[in-house]
Amino acid sequence: MDSKQAKGEAFEKLAFQFCKIATFCLIFQKFALILAAFGTGIFFLLAEYNGKRDTRCIGKHPKLIALFWFIVGGFFVWWQFFR
């Protein structure tokens, strides 16, 4: 695989990730961030529970990342429904 083709492959992977995000947002609209935040927290906790003690995420610690996203999700639940 040449350099240009490898670059194209990398951009296609990124585009596919954004496509999944956009589709999720299109379907769930104002609930997208809430669902994504809580989903992220749950899956990081499940990963840790099942033996994955590190992550590629900038936070590096699954429990701390999960806590952060639960706080974000909780804030946006409050923002959408209780303010």
C-alpha cells in the first residue's frame, strides 16, 4: 500500500467514525449527548470490570473517564428537563 493510499484509508476511517456520530445524532437529536455520555460511562466501567485497566482515551483511567461522562450526562439531563 503506497503512502497516498494509506492516507486515504486513514481519512476514510475518520469519516466513518463521524458518519456513525452524525447518524446517532440524527436519530436521537436532543438526547444524543445524554445517551452518548451515559453509554460511554457504562462501557468504560464494563471494560474495567472485565479486566481492561487502561484506555487509549486521554484520561487513561476508565473509572475517572466514566465518572466524568456520568457528570456530563447528569448535567444535561438536568439542563433538558429540570431547569
